Amino acid sequence: MPRPIWSGAISFGLVNVPVKLYSAVSRKTVRFHQLHDQTGVRIQQKRVDPTTGDEVPYEHVVKGYELAPDRYVVITPEELESLDPEKTRTIDIEDFVDLDDIDPIFYDHPYYLVPAPGSEKAFALLRDAMSSSGKVAIARVVIRSKESLVAIRAKGRVMAMSTMLFEDEVVDGDSLDEAPENGAKTTKRELEMAQQLIDSLTGDFEPGKYRDTYRERVLDLVDRKAAGEEIAVQPAAEEPAKVPDLMAALEASVNAVKQRTDADGDGTGQSGRQSGRRRAKASSGGSRGSSGGKRASRAKARK
């Protein structure tokens, strides 16, 4: 059962809404330890002074900021603590903006906000007002001695809060050395074919249909090796062939999608493709939930 990781209040104007903060994600990562290949014992990491080869006790390790190669300025924990932001229990809203105004590249980590006992009405009022106006709140909050910029929006019965990157933390794509020049021109026919291909692949977003297949293969490999199975090394993947004719590739892609949808009996249009997906989703809901439950149980057992 998830537990709140922070509690405080959303503050805007003279209104305070007590809330609790939950993480909105549970990342599924396959973790490995480093072992000695001969003994199978887990390796320990040690802090060593390279000039003497001696291990350095933790109490003698200090923080240093590199000014130049081999030149550091030492900063003490007390000096850093003196710069910590004021420890508050409020999420201070500074602005309301349109959701479309925020480039998704600024989003960092997602959380959920729920009302604290007794603040349900004030919470619902703020949530519903933001939902009806289509606005997102931009605020600041201090969590674990770190001040973060956050975006808050209505999401169903709760509110979603995402920490955000600051502008100077985002790399401008146009500044990349290999960013394409504006000289590359496309024809009207090429654009029409590309749009037709996009339209033929357009449908409803169904998060459940996308799985981390690499993680599943890794866990399957672990199971098989633990059972004593000998694993054959797969040959290296071939490099994709270069497309000599862009228009021919677009036309072939559009025709391939049409043939696939015709074979599925959904028609060749976008609406047929979408309705077919909805029917498939409705008819396979039970079996999908069952297989998903088995995967969840297996993942939980490994934790």
C-alpha cells in the first residue's frame, strides 16, 4: 500500500489546501550486483587514496568542487546547510498557465496530491476550477531540503504534480552540432504521403499495450539460467538498409498498413482502425488483466 512521502498545503492567494504527496510511479528496473567471477562473492566498493593506496575512512571524506584539473575548493556540510532553502510545508503557487504552453521536456518526476482529512472541499474546489479552465499551476516546494519547481494539474479525483527542470538545465536542440539545417526542403506530395501514413497509424492511446519487452526478456533469461538452461548467444543485429527513394518508401508503408487493416477486417480508414482497436480492447480486457496479474505477481515475488 503506497504511503505519503510528504505532507503540507497548497497555497494560492490567501487560501491554503492541506494535502498529502504520493509518488506516481513505481519504476521496474532489473538490478545486478558485481560479483567475483571465481568465488561468486559480492564485491565491496572501497574509498582509496590513489597516492598512497590506503583506504580512507568515511569520516575523513569531504566534498570538493573542482575549479580546474586537480584544483578543488572544499565545502563543509555546515556551509551547505546554511544555504538550504527555508524548510516550509507549503506548495506556493506563483502562476497559472495553459497546459499546451509547457514543453514536456521540462517535466521530471510525477507525483499525486490528495486532500488531507478535513480539506476535501477546498481540494475539490481548486481541482475542479483548474480542470474547467484548462489551467496548470506553476509552484515551488521544498522536499528533503531541495527546492523544486513543479507543475500541478487536475487528474481525475486527485491532482498530479510533476517536478520540473529549470530552463538552464534543458539543452537547446538547435544548438547541437548535428542539428539539420533549414535548407532541407520537402515537396507537397511528400508531406501528403507522410501525413497519410501518420493518419493510417493513428488511434487511441492505450498505455497497457506497450510493455518493457527488454526487461521481460532479461527476467526470462534470469529464470532460465537459474533453472540450469544453457543460453545461446544471439548473432549481432543487422544494420537497417538505407532507403534510396523517400517517396517509394512512404507509398510502400501506406500500402502495407492498408493491407494489414484490410486483413484484420477493420476497413482502410482511420475510424475503422480506431473502432477495431476499441472492440479488441473490450473483448480482450479479461484475458489481458489475467496475464497482467501473473506478470505483476512474478515481479512482486522477485522484489
